[in-house]
Amino acid sequence: MRAWAIANQKGGVGKTTTSLCLARGLATAGNRVLLLDLDPHASLTRAFEIPADPPPSGTHDLFVGNGVGLLELARYTHVPDLQVVAAQPALATLERRGATQPGLGLALGRALHTVREVYDYVLMDCPPTLGLLMVNALAAADRLIVPTQTDPLALHGLADMLRTAEMVERSRRRPLPRHVLPTLFDRRTRTGVASLYELQDRYGDRVWPYAVPMDTRLRDASALVQAAPPDGRGVDMYRRALKWLLEQEAAGEQHKEAA
Ligand SMILES: Nc1ncnc2c1ncn2[C@@H]1O[C@H](COP(=O)(O)OP(=O)(O)OP(=O)(O)O)[C@@H](O)[C@H]1O
Ligand SMILES: [Mg+2]
């Protein structure tokens, strides 16, 4: 099993859309995939149109020690081989408890360990805040994917996010390979194009050399998880991004084996 965290401390950069598109792509390619919604705002959960709102069980259960495991929390979706664990609003209360309860920072890593033979990939959609949930995801992840909107303000958010990743990497003493995915790209604006070049200049081959364009067909998250696959340029570019991420992963693993 490989765990990917999809995170950025900045809001609205395409984390949830990226999580959905990559998870769907991985499942379509024959992998057993689990998606975890770690955001109390639960946009990913809503995309799956889970009947109970708020859902009675979900990622919050992993942090409260009530004995409910990941396998019991995973729900089937319309997409074969894709399962999801919902987010409950109670996740928002965790940040306060995390400060006082030792070991809570590693709860997610422990939960993932129990399903390492069950899934090929676990993707974690993180909230746009640096706190207990994001730190849990970064501590448990084998790889970090940072969707970044192609505008000048988003570049600051990206620098903060990469600093956080470095900090977590140092404390867990295990490399955390990270990749930047430019999103919401509008080629008609000068700032969009300039930001894309700036990203590539600053972060080199950590950056996917293309960008997911603005595409209204990506606006409806629930369409991304229907049985019939959606189409359009945005979805196509996510397919290409996934291919690149898998190549990066394979190259990283080869390198590790050779070392
Ligand atoms: N490439 C795109 N083209 C058009 N709309 C997009 C694209 N990517 C995402 N969106 C839309 O932009 C909004 C923000 O995207 P998304 O929810 O994926 O971001 P997020 O980083 O998860 O946000 P949050 O920080 O609030 O969790 C959503 O309405 C989404 O449907
Ligand atoms: Mg989101």
C-alpha cells in the first residue's frame, strides 16, 4: 500500500478535485483505492452523496480510540475498486484535543498500517490548515502532492506548505517526496502564465511540467465519482498528471532499491 497526502495550507487550490480525479484514475487502472476525507468541511464526502448528513461514522472515529477500524469505516462508491471514508464535522474539535493527548499525531499512520494489504493506494484529502489533521497525514504519507493555483498569491502558500513538509520530514526521519501540481490554470491571463513559469523556475523537477486548466466540467465534484467517467480537458490533464506521478513514484522506488 502506498499513501499519498494531497495538501496545501492554502484554501481553494484544487485539493479535493485533485484527490477525486487521482483516486478515480488509480481505481480505473485496476488499483484498490481508499480515499480519506480529513477536512471537517467535508467537500469530498459531499461529492459521494452519502445519505446521512452528517455521516454517523468517518475519519473522526480514527482519532477517538473507540475501536472502530478503517475497514469498518470504508464505504463503497459507484466507481469499482474505489472506497471512501467520510468526514464528520467533529473533526474540527480535534485540533484542541491534539495538544493535550499524546500520540494523537500518529493515529492515522497506525490506522493505515492495518490496511496495508487491503488497498494499493490510500489518498488523503487534507484541510487547508496546518494542524493535527494535516500533520497526521504528512506523518503517514509516502508521498505529498501539493495542488497549487497558478496565481502569485498561491506561490506564497506553496512555500509555507513545502516548509511544513520539510519540518515533518525531519521529525519522522523518513523522506517525504513531494510534487507540485499546477491547477486552475488560465492561459489567457498574463499572471497565470507568469506564475506557471515562476513555479518551474523555483521548484524545478518537483513541478509537473503542465497544468490542469480551468474547466467548468471539473466544478461539479459529484460528477467526478459517477459510474460513467466524465470527460473534458480538465479530466484528461488529471490523467496525464497521474501518469507522471506514477513515473515519479516508480523512479523513486528504483532509486531506493539501488541504494
Ligand atoms: N481545474 C478546475 N477548473 C474549474 N474549477 C475547478 C478546477 N479545480 C477545482 N475547481 C473548483 O474550484 C473550487 C475549489 O476546488 P477544490 O474544492 O478542489 O479546492 P480545495 O483546495 O479542496 O478547497 P478547500 O481548501 O476549501 O478544501 C471548487 O468549486 C472546484 O469545483
Ligand atoms: Mg477541499
